[in-house]
Amino acid sequence: MIKLPECPICGKSVPPASDASAVYAPFCSRRCKEIDLIRWCEGRYAIVEAIDPSRLVESSSEVVESEFDDSSDQGMQDEYEDRDN
């Protein structure tokens, strides 16, 4: 039997997110959704890891470089050369 996800606030079962009745997913109700928002606003939740600006720049440049990697272009170039011959 598949176990339904539980509301992170009260622990009640929550319908799957694909279900039309799951308006407040991943929460079970508007009340639980608002309790979560209030906790964020009060600072009860926090991102534990410190954010280092230099590290952000490094990681973002790595993402950009991987998106424009020349090795994927080489395969396309080889394919075009084969068509010409």
C-alpha cells in the first residue's frame, strides 16, 4: 500500500500534488500553510549554511560553462561533416 505524504506541520495525510483536492500541498490545509509562513517570517526556520559571495560567483560560472561546453558542439560538427561527404 502506498503511504500518502504527511503535512509537515500537523502530520495528517495530504492528497498527492497531482490531485485537484491538494490545493495546499504539501500542507493539509490553509491553516497549516499559514502556520508555516508565520514560522518563516518569525525566523524559526533558517538556511544553516553561510552564503559566501565568492563561492556563489564560482558556482554560477561553473553552471554557465557547463551549459556552453564545446564538447557537445564537436558531435554536431562531426555529424555535419559526415553529411557533406
